[in-house]
Amino acid sequence: MSAVSHDDFAFDHAPGLPEALPQNETLLWQGSPDWRTLARDAFHLRAVAIYFGLLLAWRFVTALYDGLGVTAALIHSAWMVPVSLAGIGILLGLGYAYARTTIYTLTSKRLLIRSGLALPVTLNIPFARIESAAVRPLTKSGAGNIALKVARPDRIAWLLLWPHVRPLSLRDPQPMLRAVADADVVAKHVARALAADAGQVQPRFTLVSNVERPAQQAPQPATARG
């Protein structure tokens, strides 16, 4: 679990919680994205680095093709190096900034996503509004994404969720715990919480890559709070 003890949430009742939890609700888990994994997954750091590498190689090869020597071709292409490093640095900075200002909170009743650089917002998603959850591993160390399918007709704006949203889910945005360490362990926490909220002693599932729950009556809508 990522540390959440920084000072970016000094105005909250507690880190990730804009107000105290009700007496019948307990805190189960809190965590933040791993910033390096977030930079690679949400900001496509690896793809951008490959793009800059190919562009630099293309500049060098075309310079050689135009008749320049190796040294001259290197000099001709060198201006791309600081540009590439600057672009990669910006993406790393964004990954770090978003990871530092994000807290995922799992309680016995709901999931909260506290995030935002200039204007922090807390998304409140009751378990009654969650139809299923899916886990996608990202790294060998266990980091991954946990996407949540929200029951219709409830819908959270894609831009409000970003980057904590499943890619390409524009029509039916799915909130996502992004780049969390030990994603399989966190998914099991989610599975047990959903099962307990549905009145089940044990989860009905064993495969955390696809977690489902039965519908409940009188569901509360997902909300966003500043």
C-alpha cells in the first residue's frame, strides 16, 4: 500500500476523507498510485520515449544519407536530446504530481477517490452503484489497475474521473484505481467489501480479475465533492 501521510490533504478531516466516517462505516484500505507506474500507464511515458528515440535515430540516419559524417550527423541531431528529455521529464512530473495528490479510500460502504492538482475533488461511489470490478496487472512487482463498472443510469463524467478512469470508456466511464501496488491484494479487499455489503459471508468469486456483485435495492447515486 502506498503511503498517504503527506500534507496535500491538510484541509480534509483525514487524508482522503473530507469528513468523518459515520459510526456504522469502517475504513478498510487506503492507498495512492505508484507515480512511476502512473507515468507509464496514464501518461504513456514508454511510448513517448520510444517516439523520441525513433525520431532521434531518423534525424541521425537522414543526416548520414545527406552526406554528413558521423560526427556532423551527431551534432545535427543533438538538439533533439534536450527536447526529448524535457518531454519525458514533464510526463514524469505529471505522474508524480497526480500520484501525490491522489488517495483511494475503501470503506465498508463505498469507494472514495480524492484527486486533483489545482482543485481537489472527492468522488463518492457507494457499493450499491458498483456492478463489477476488473483487475489488469501492469508490472511484475504487482502494480495494476482496478476498474469499476458503475450501474446505470448513474454516470460520472469521463473528464471528472481522468486519469482515474478506464481508457476508451468514454460512453460508459468506469472509475479506476490506477497503478496501485499489490493490485491483486487490493482487489481482494474490494471483493470482500462488495460481498459483505451484499450480505454474503464469503465472496462468490475466486478470480479477482473479474469481480461481480448482485444488484441492491434503492441504490444511492455516485457523487463528487470538492
